[in-house]
Amino acid sequence: MNLLKKLYEIHSPSGNERAMKKFIKGYVKKHIPEVTFRSDHVGNLYMTRGISETYPCIVAHLDQVQREHSKDFKAIETEDIIFGYSPKNRKREGLGADDKNGIWIALKCLEKYECIKVAFFVSEEIGCVGSRGADLSFFEDTRFVIEPDRRGFENLITDISYTSLCSNDFLRDIGFERFGYKEESGMMTDVLELKERGLGVSCINLSCGYYEPHSDEEFTVKKDLLNCLGLVEHIIENCQSVYPHENLDSEYYGMDAETEIWEILSCDPNLSVEDLYEMYHTNYPFLEIEDFEKIYNEFHEQMDEEELWKDMKVPKTRKFWF
């Protein structure tokens, strides 16, 4: 776990991932032969090892949510748990395991396999800035894309915000059940952005053993992280074909998106149109702010009509004929 703990001890808040990129480059140059590097205008880091017609591909994001990181921060390893701690302040601090666990898995796979591609994105936590500006040509010869960037131990994300991520053939071939995973719907992350931009191969997002993300209480369960690594290695070794997958027509899901937004407004009717768009536009990338405004107005018109009927004091014997 030494590499993992070293990653935890590097502070990499969104927009300031330079130290993490420097460490990764240094580690790869020292420990992994024949890897080519390149960056793009956004600051993403791309690595390719070996020469092949097609490659498995692992992606992760470099940034973390936590803005506080004490100078004496330590990653404390117990029997099966790793957590962050500041001895001076005598308090827990977040590891940034979201998504340093994904970085660790990517580096372990880069070290193990002679032909593989890896991409590290900047600023995922503030709106998938890196993947939104990523060079899609890097992925043209990939067989599939795996992103270990999900809390817990059992979620295999196959769709996000009504966008399908992968083919049935890919799901059939990866054998995820034997690792205790099950299919789930997910939330915003880099593979969604890649799919929405037209990436034509199957993608998945995997639980990779971190818990209580985005908080000072964040921790990693080692056995869950290692199980995720095992699944990723199993996929790389057994899925040698290209697994094409095109986006389903997102407009088909417009009514489902409207229903979900109505449920959001029902829970918090004080949200404004601007609040809705700011908080959820990445979940519904096919909706413009005008669409949010239309759904918002329809919701409140319906609520106003229902309140009007409730306020009308109608005698029980009175009948209305329509």
C-alpha cells in the first residue's frame, strides 16, 4: 500500500493538480519502461505503453474535493482500513480517495500490462473540465474504457442520466458477477462526458473501495479496492475484442428526465430555475436552460392548480359536470 498512501499524501485540489502529475510522471519513468507521455491544452495527462492495434484503457481524475490538507497529513493504515489524519490538529482529514484509488488502479495496470492506455483528467470535481476538453483521438484505438471512480464496493455503472455507457456484449463478457458487482445507474463522471462527446466504445464506472467521499471522514477499505483491481485485471485479460457502443438517442429519454426533475422540485420546491440548472445540468447534458425553465414552469403551474382546488370549499353534495 506504499504507493497508495503516497498518492493520498499529495494534495491535489481541483485546478491545482501539478504536484500529482509530477509525481505520476516521476513514478512511471522510474518504475515502468517504454511508456510515452503527452498532455493537452487543458492539462490532462495521457500515457501509452506498448504497440498494439487496440488497447484496453483505464481513466481516472487527478483532483480531489478537499481544500484543507495539513502539512503533517498522514495516511494511516490499519488492518483493512486507510484513513487520513493530522497529528498536530488531532483530527481526521479526507484522503482524496475519490479518485486517487482510481489513479492507483491505473498505475498498477500500467505496470502489469505491456500494451495499455491510461488517461488522467484534471478538474473532474468541478464539472468534468478535463474530460470535456479531452483529445478524443487518444481513444480511437481502445477496446473499452474503465473508470474506477465510485464509492462503495459493488456498483458497476452502466448508465448515467439516461445515457447508456456500454453494450450488452461487453457486460456479458466481463464476468462482473463473480467479483460481487451488480449493475447500477450512476452520476456525473468523466466517462459520461466522453460518451456524450461521441466516444464509440463501451465504458463503465466501478466502485473502488472508498467511503464517505468529499468529507474529512473519507476512508478506504483495502479488500474492496483490491477486489476492484481484480475485476479490472480480469477484464483486461479476457476482453480482447473491441466493444463498440453508440449513444442511445437522449431525446427519447426527455420525458423520463422531466419526471425526475419534477421529483427533485417536489422535494425542494424553493429551487429556482438557475439553481436547477447549476446543480443538475451535468446530469442532463441534453437539456438546455430553456428546457429546465419549461419544466420548472409546468411543475409550478400544476402545483398552483392543485392548491387552488384544495382552497375551494365545495359542499360534498355539490356535483360538477365536465
